[in-house]
Amino acid sequence: MNRLATILIPALLLLGCTRSAGPPWRLIELGKGSVADHLKSGWVRIESDSGHHWLLPDQGSEELAILARDLRSLPEIACGDKVRLLPGDMPLSIRHAAGWTGTDSLTVQWQCVDQTGLAALFLEEIQRDSASANPWEALWISMLQIHHPDTQRHDGVPLRMGEEVTLRVATHCADGRRLMPDTVRLTFRIGDAGQVAPALEEGLRHIHSESQWSVWSTSSDAFGSEAHPELGLPAHMPLQFSASVE
């Protein structure tokens, strides 16, 4: 019995000290804050050998939830982590969202940004590649809509052509700033041309006595794509309009 104990006890101690498998990457630079947690309300950009790529789901909240779940299945990836990895070692949802189709190893840095940081990066891209400003702006809006989707609710009595209506309109810039300090009130007759920004016209087609809606707009469908320094509005800045019937 003593001899058996002499064999078993060291073996059990060795089992207890066995290390779990490490992460499927080699850490080069340490960050902080969970990438998976940040995806709930922010955006993640992957800087790699081949440039940068936004970690985006194909669809809405369900795809985003799957992406966050698969990130949590791994040893924690932190915002700012710089790693060397093989794309094939990552879950399929992450490979797909990151646009990784190759099998060669990559140096990757995970960059997390909020709405203000997102604006700074897109304005930088637009300034660098002004010929492609409109596509950049469209991509920017599609990313904003992940966490701040357009909304519409048309309750009450339908309003007819020629009826007078008063809209309360608030405007926010894509970086989160409110464009105007006070809500603007616009009174006009339904059907009158040029009363609202083009982005709001679709909502007017469905307007009821208790309508309220919000919509992201390209600059060209708002106040124009040029800069408006008096409003603190750079060129090609998307805007969000929130309208309600008084």
C-alpha cells in the first residue's frame, strides 16, 4: 500500500499542475478592456499586415450576439492587444466578420472606438480619399445603425395633403454632438416643397397625428456635403434627424 501511495501521489500532483491550453495567438502588445464587451455599444477595428478592417456582423443584433459569444469562447482579447495569429485558429464567425480568407499568419491589433472615435477615423479617411467620400459616408452610416438604428412610429390619425402640421426636429452629428442647442419647430402644409431636409421626406409620406421617427442621413440629404463652420459641421458629416408631430 505504501508503495502504491508513493506512485499515485506524485502522479496526482502532476495532474493538478497541468496547464490549460494557452490562447491561439502570441501576444506582442498588451491592451485593456474586453473586445467582446465593447462590441455591445461600440465598434472594433482590426489593424493587420494588410491594412484595417472593421469587425462587423453581416446582419443585426443576432449576428452581433453570436460574434460576441464566440469572442468570449476564447481567452480574453483586450482592446489594444497586438497579437500574431493564424486565422484558421479563430472561430468561423470571427474569421468571417474580420474578412480573413487566407491561412497565413497575421499580426493583428484590436482597436476599440466609441462614437466620437468612429467619427475621427472616418473623417480622416474622407480627408485622405476625398474622391471616395460618398462611399465612406455610406459605410459610416451603416455602422452607426448597428447601435443606433433608424426608427419610425406612425400612430393616430393619418394627415392629408394640404393639412397644416408642426414638426419638432432635433439634429445630432455622427460624432454624437447635438447640432443645435434647441429643438427646431417647423410649421407648414403637407405637400409644400422644400420645408424639411430631404432625409425627412420619406417620413412625411406616412405622417399621422402622432408620428415620430428618426433617420440617419448623408450630408447631401441634409445641409449639403460642404463644411458649415458656423455650425461646427465638417464636410461629409452624416446627421441624425429625430422628428415628431406636435
